Amino acid sequence: MKASTSKEDMFFSEARELFEEMVNWLSEDSVCGLEHGESLF
């Protein structure tokens, strides 16, 4: 991801980091095979 110092990046950087964590979690093999409503917890 390109580094930037805009005000938009300041406001959304934390949300973007959390989004990337969710994307990474959802792409894990243990999650990809789950059906709707199934949980790992």
C-alpha cells in the first residue's frame, strides 16, 4: 500500500488496518471452507 500523509489517511488509517486484518483472517484456509452460520469459536 502506498504511504501517504493526507488528512483522509489520518482519519481512516486505523479502520483500514482493521479491514486488512479481517481480509487476512477471511483468506485463511481454516475459514475459507466454512458455511454460512458456522463458527470457529
